[in-house]
Amino acid sequence: NGLTRSLSITSAESAFEKAQGERVTLPCTFVLSEEDVGTLDIEWVLIPADIQKKEETIILYSGDRIYNHYYPALTGRLQFTSSDPKSGDGSVDILNLKSTDTGTYQCKVKKAPGVESQKIQLNVLVKPASTKCSIEGSQEIGKDIILKCASQEGTPLLYYDWRRVVTGTQGLPATSVLNKNTGELLLKNASKDYSGTYNCVASNRVGTDECSVELNVTPPINTAGVIAGAILGTLLGLALLAFLVFCCCKKHREKKYEKEVHHEIREDVLPPKSRSSTARSYIGSNRSSLGSMSPSNMEGYSKTPYSQVPSEDFERASGQNQTIASSKVAAPNLSRMGAVPVMIPAQSKDGSIV
């Protein structure tokens, strides 16, 4: 790797695999020669995955000074392992690793005329986390049941393993089929003995996580009884609804009938006639009869002159004829109605009207 044999890097590790949140030390130990008389420079760079992009300096030791402000993503998490790198240890520590720290790092040691470098591959993995277990299918005797296990976090490849937690044994039922890649455990033709607590462990190269689920296999449910109960409940509900509708309709008809009867009674009662209208009609009829009189038909009226006061005989005759008059429609009292008396003209002996 070096251009000369005077300076050499002695560390040999070239690949590291760590979990997110951990720390890593990227080694870069070196040996100087008496021929190396120049200024010592120790530079760490990050080589991008895209070869078209330029490498970036992340930390530098030069002239007994440290410069670590080049790469913001590692600010506060990157430092030289040794407090005195010129002693032959140019290793660096990366703290609180993140998955974005994955990449190829290169250590360059320069002391003229010697130059040496070494690449190190860092792979930051995420441990499985937030693993959840679930049951799919009916937990009935004779049914096929699937136990599922999945991690919400974790760098592939993830592997899953199921075990049953039973006193004295952790073996799975004989009919079970496990898929370690998907985390599904199929329990065929389940029986009561399959009941119990099942534990799933998810794992990758940097860590594990687990969850558990309780399985309770029961006898089949009487579906016929459930259906019959549902039908009976539906019929009762419909009957109740029909009864309520009937009551509402009956109440509505009763109210409508009461309104109609009340209306008919009000129409049968005629309003009373006023006295003034009765008097006016009576006077009008007398006037019409007077208008039809002529000298020839007024002979009866001439017997009682207009100016003559009725005699006692007339009053007595009136009293005797009271029974006959009561059978006829009596004329209303005109004086009470405020009507003016009708003046009937009298005929003189010579035939002229007075």
C-alpha cells in the first residue's frame, strides 16, 4: 500500500459490523522510520458509495493539532482514540452509531517522505425491535391456526423462531410448520393440548427481540344455535317495531276522528239571527204588501179610518182571537226593534183616499 517502506501501518482489521447505538473503534496504528523527517499528518476520510462523488475528510491531525469540524453528521461523535496520535496510534472512535454511518473509511498517514493508507468497511445494523405476536384463525378444535411474529424495526435479514413455553418442555406440536423467514407458525388440526403460551424470538446479526402470545383452543361453537338465536332476535325486533307502528297509526286515527266530529258539530249549529235583521225583513214584507194595494182592494181598510182610535170592541175581539193568532207566526214587536210603524191610509165615504 505505501509508496516507501519507511512508514507502515500495522493494524490489520478491515471490516466491522456493529449495532445502532453502539460505539466502534476504527484502528490505524503505524510505525515511523528514522528517514521520515517531515510533518506528521493523520487524515481520516469517508469514501462515498458513488465513485463519481469525492471523498470527504472527517477528522485531521496535523502539526500537533486536531481538526474535527469537517463532517457535520459526526459532530460530537467522532474522536481520536489516543490523546497523542503522533505516538503511533491514529485510531478513531465513533460513538452512538447510526445506520447512516455505514460506509467505507480510510486512514492516511503522511510523514515525508513516507505515505501509508488503509481502508476499513463499517456496517451499522439495527437490532430487531417492537416485535409483535398475533393469532390468525379460529381457536377451535380441529381448525388450522396461524401464529404470526413480525418486528417493526431491524436490519434484514431477520430470522424468527417459535417455541412453546410448557413446564418441562419447550417443543412445538408435532403438526406445526415453521417459516423462519416470515415468522409464521402453522398449527394444523389444533387440539386442546395445543393450548398454552408461545414465544417468538426475532434475530439478526447484531441482536434479538421477542414477544409472546396465549393460545386457548376450545370446542367448536354451536353455529346452528347462534343462527337460531339471531333469527329469533330479529323476529322479536320486527314484531316490536310493527307494534310501535300500529300504536302510532291508531293514535293518529283517533286524533283525526276527534277533529272531524268536532268540525261537524260546529257546522250543524247555525248562528242566531239579529233582531235588527228580523225587523227589517218584517217591515220589508209589509211594505211590499202595501205597494200591491190599489183603490179596489183597499175597501176593507176604509172601514177603519186612519185617524180613528180603536174602540173597546176591537180590543175585546182581539182578546177573543188571541188563540187563533197564537197559532200563526207572530210579528215581532216593532217598537222594541226600533222600527217605524206603518201608516195605513183610510178611504173616505166618497171613495177618495185620505
